[in-house]
Amino acid sequence: MIEDLRRVVAASGLEMPAEDVIVDYFSTLRTDMTGYNKMVWSSSTIDEGHWDIDPDKGRELFIVNQFRSENPLAEIEILVYETLMNRIGYAEKPRQLAGGALASIKWLYGVE
């Protein structure tokens, strides 16, 4: 995959080092999990592998629990949608997903 990224950046004609793109692209794989006060996590019951009633099978809940262990005093909200949250979901249910995002922002900033 990294070689593919290098090829695409080189072919794009943009004056940007491929290594900068690669660092940004994979930044979520090495995020510092400490020092947070609040966190909102969104997932969908329909997006397989992300959410599961069995926590041992749900990738998202596993990551939330990692965050919780690193930030034991942090407030955490988990939003679980009954629709796809990928590009199809945003096309089919834009108001519902935007409403969830707005509710998250209001909660983070303490706005009622």
C-alpha cells in the first residue's frame, strides 16, 4: 500500500513529498490516547466488524475501552446508529447522521 501511495502522489503532479502524505494517512494508527477529558465515539450496528453486541467482536468498543483505560476520569459518549455510517449512509440518511454529529458537538461543548 505504501508503494501505491508513493506512486499516486508522484503521478498527481502536486509538489508534496509522498512521505508527508503517508505520515498523515496512517496517523490514526499511532494516536496518543492520553490527556483527554471527553470523547464521543460513533459507530453503526450495520457496519460489520465495527460494532457487535459481543464486545469481544466489536472493533469500536475495543478501542473505546482502550481510551477509557488511558483516561479513567474522562467522560465518554458512544453513539450507535441504526444506519450505515459510510459514504452510502451519508447519502441515504444525511439528516440523521448530521443530527448525531451536532448532538456530539453540543455535548462536547456543554451546549443544550
